[in-house]
Amino acid sequence: MLCRDGKKTHMLRRLYFVIPDEPHALQVVTDLAAAGVDRGHIHALPGKGATSARLPPATERQQHDTVWHLERMLWSANLALFALAVVGLLASVYFNSVTGSAAALAALIASFAGGAVFALLVPHTHLDEFRGVLAHSEILLMVDVPKRKVFGVEEIMRHRHPEVVLGGAGWTLERFGI
């Protein structure tokens, strides 16, 4: 996918980890950096009463879960396209328009396929699922990595940091800082 300025945009997996405190989180960040995860792709969101001054902070967009809002907007647009394609198909059948029917059917298939891929293949963990964690003094660490690195990062957590709770995975677009 290309942006307006011609630079490539990458879809990344956002892994969520719940960490008990800042010293543990600092060690996790150090281990992830040693494993090749860019520090710019690690974002800490402290819970109520937690400190995270020495951790890479989450941006305003990340704190407000802009990905969730974008996801809802895209899903709604896809549903609207599907509904318009159904109306277009019914109208083109009524008016005996073969071209209109073919175009409406193509739009229906594209909308259905896009929705199926989105619903079945894209992970959907979001910040709202961690509101309980953020009400306590724990730290939520969001780590953005390419899909091929997800297993390696999770293995680091399982083997080196048993105190860390794996909270799921979502998606993000690197270029837009969301």
C-alpha cells in the first residue's frame, strides 16, 4: 500500500502485554530491542498510579485507540457498499440491465469478500479490552511487529518474562502512527 507521498505503508500486528510494573517493563523493552524490535514500535500505557517515565510512551492516537475508530468506519462503509449493491442489483434486474446487474454483482462479491477477510483473518484486540488493567497500577505495553515476528516476540515473553500476561493481538498501520 502506498501513501500520498509515495512511501510504503506496512500493516503491523499490535501485540498487547500486561506488565506488573516499570522495572519489569524496562527489562521487557531491553529484551525486545535486543531481539531486533525497534524501540519506536514499542508503546507503554501506564495504568492508574503506575509510572512509565523511562518507557517509550504511547502517542495520543494510540491512547485513544484510533485503529478501533478506523476499523468501525471501514466496516460501516463496507456494509453501506453491500446495501447499495443489493439495491443496484434489484434495480438492474427490474430494468433488465445486464451491465448494471454484472456491476452490482461484482460490487456485492467484492464487499462480501472484503468483509469476510476483515472478519476472519484480521485480529481485533482493542484498547477497551484493557480498561480494567489500566484502572490498576499495571502497564500495558503495545508492541508493533510484522506478522512474521509475532511468534518470536511471544516466545521471548513466555520464556524470559513469565510475569507478563499476553493480552492478544490487533493491527495497526505503521505510517500513520495509530
